[in-house]
Amino acid sequence: MNNKFKIFQAKAFMVFLMTFVLSCTNGFEELNTPPTSSTTIDAGILLAKVQRDGNFIQGGQTANCTLGSWIQYWNSSTNLPTSRYVFAHGDWSAQYGFIRNLSKIRTDLLKGKENAAEGRTKLAIARIVEIDMWQYITDMFGDIPFSESALGEDNLITQPKYDTQESIYRKLISDLDAAINSLNASDVSYGSYDLYYGGNVEKWKKYGNSIKLQLGMRLKYVLPELAKTTVEAALSQSLITSNSDNALIVTNTNYTSSYNPLLGQFVGGSSDLRYLAEAFVSTLVTTNDPRLTKIVAPTANSVKAGKIEYKGKPVAQTDDQMVGIINDNYSTAATTTYFNLAYNQSNPIPHYVYTYAEICFYKAEAALEGWGGLTPSQAEGFYQDGVRAAMALKPFEITNIPQSYIDAEFSFSGLTSEQKLEKIMTQKWILFFGRSYSAYAEWRRTGYPKLVPGPNKGSTNGQIPCRVGYPSEESILNEPNYLEVVNRMSNGDSYTSKVWWDKKVK
């Protein structure tokens, strides 16, 4: 009887407990949701975050210290082994995070509004930005998880396969065409959330076609027919036509948010990160480039001696060589342009995403090939237009360039087609200072400018790296697919395995 009573007591207590819990949790979600909070996020906020952070990473301190030293903008050799071909840090996780944010717009926030005025153009703009981000990550690493990634929370694949870079490029071109065709000026756009163009749909059409031109030209040496078709299709449409069409991020003095990432070289980092590389400085000096004093500071010792000299540091030095280096004999980036602005941005330098100068240089290259109805005789004009557009950008703002200087330094007279390409790409390299990813991609594609590796052998036997290695967690979390992709690479997961489109004999 006593045991039965205990059982009865226990059952009664459980009934009471369940009744209490249910009564306490009734309306729990409402009670625990602050009255001013939002349960959804505006698609514009996600777009703005990716536009800013995604591009800032591509031009930030990590990219400049690693890729920027490989393509010899920066020296960075005393403290950072990346410039000595020892290891590299890629932005794999961050970049996939940006892509997931953009995928949320199409798989959740604006899903079902693909043909509606309130969603169609917003989705197209987000897709164009996503395509740009996909190109960035595949150009850095090569084959990557693509078709089984960014499918939305309901279709999560924890071990996605690695798609070939060729298949990725073909899909990006196809998707870009669809996105451009979906842009409609009468639709609702992002307005001020759009950091590139403030929701201006016509400028987005120009930007989309300009991205297509970039995609097509990247294939020039691996799939020349597809490259030609893609480039000619882009050239037949509206492109970025002046510096007023440039895609850029306006910056401010807030170091933690919209601070120009290039200035990160001068705030809170090692002073060694401020020294420029020998190849970059000597190119500016030998061509009497009017941007020289805006980019490069004279060496400290030359200032003391009263005889100004601009001299970059040699890259990838050995330990023995670095012992004898005297920093005051070498140039940092110009303190009046960068260091002072890092603390007092009275005239902030925007972060450029895509510029008119790039279009001019691409047109010059297309003209050399005779693509899109252009002729080799037009190449010099496009090339010189690119130089002028590049020099007019902040922080240079040089517009009164004497024609005599243009004729002396930027003439194609007597040059072979390949020598003309070298001049085009060398000027594009100067243009991309502060955008190391873009410069690294174009250098690998064309082999220009001609860069001599430093003497330190590192992990590449003295070769400038051809790609960035996959993050170590991929070999653990996605092991089967990681092993498969490594086995189809020429030198495994190393810096000497080339990405698919890197086919030109240099």
C-alpha cells in the first residue's frame, strides 16, 4: 500500500510539473522577444556587408602582406615568412561566409520574388556580387566546393565536392548573363544600402558587363574561343565608361568599419610592412611616373644627405642578407599620402572595386587580338586612355599630363605585340597597388610585369607561388573530397600547382 501511494505521489507530481511548465512557456517566444527587435534582416544590410568586408579583405593587410609581397609591391621580408615563400594565409572561411550571406538573399529573404518588382533586380545585383566573390576564391585556390555550396540552410551539405575551375567559370558566365538580363530600372532596388552605386540599375548593367569582360579575358590562354566569345559579348554591351562609373567603397576615419584597408599597413602593424619592394619602386622611377611622390617616400638617409633617392627593398632575402639591411636606405610608402591619412583622413581615399582604367587596359588587350571589331592599331589609344584614367584617381588626381610625356613613355612605336602587352600589364600592375588580389591574378595570367623571385628558396625552391593552399581544416572536415582534388593537381596542394587558367608559357 505504501509503494502504491508513492507511485501515486510521483504521478501527481509529474502532472503538476507538466502543467506548470506548459503554463510558464505559454507565449514564451513573445515574452522573450524585445518589442523593438527584428526577426528578419533586410537583404540590403547583407549586401552592404559583403560589398564592404568582402572587398576590404581583398585589399587588406593580409592580402597586401602575402600576395602583395609575392607580386612585389611590398617587401615585408623581415618579419613575415609569407614573402619568403614559406606559408600563406588564405581567406577561405571569410570568403565562404560572404557567399553564404548573399545566398541567404536568394534562398530565403527574397525567395519566390524572382519575377516580382520588389525582388527581381535586388536578386540580380546580389547575384552579380556573389559571382565576383566566387571568381575571387576560385582564382586564389583553384578547384573549390561550388555547386554543392551556398544552397541555403535547408539544403546544407557538410562535405561538398570540389568542382573544377573550368566548370565554375562556365557557370559563372552563364549566371552572370541571367543576372544582367534580370536588371530592371523600374524595379525596387537597394538604394543607399548599395555601397557601389546607390541602387543605380544602369550602372549595375555596366558593372555586370565589365565583370563579364574580366571573366572572359581570364580564359584567354586556356580556352581562347570561349574567351573571345565572352569578351566580344561584353564589348558589345554598355561598360564602365569613365571614372564616374567606377565601383568603389567610400571610406571614412573609423578604423573598425569603413576604413580604407590599404591604410591598415600604417596603423597598428609592424613598421616593416611599410617598405615597398624594389621592382615596384624602380618601375615608377625609370618611367618618370608622376605618381611616384604620391606613392613612395624618399629614403630616410637620402633626405638626411640632402640628395633625394627613391629605392625599394629587395624581396625574399635570406637570413644572412637580412642581417645587413639598413632600413633607412629604403623607401616606405609615402607618409604624406598614406601614413598621415591613416590618422587624419581629411580627403579619404576610396577603396576601388573596378575602375574605368581597367576597362581601357582590357580593350587595349582585346584590340591586340583583333577581338570585338577592334584592331591592333587602336590598342595604343586604349592603353593611353587607361594610363590617364589611372593617374586621375585619388590619391593622385593628376589630370594635366603633358602629351610629350605620354608620347615618350607610353608609345607602342616599334614594339612587338607581346611587348605592347607587357606595357599594358605593367601599367595595370601600378593601377592595382592596394588591390593585391587583382594584381596577383593578372600577373599569373599574363606573366607581366616580369618579376624575379628573391634568393630565399622557401617551400617553393625559389619560385613565386602560383596559388594559395587550401586551409588545413579541409583535410579534416572534408577529407574524401579534399584528397580527390589534391590527387588531380599537378603538384598536390602546394604553392607550385597552377590554377586551371594559368596556361601561358612565361
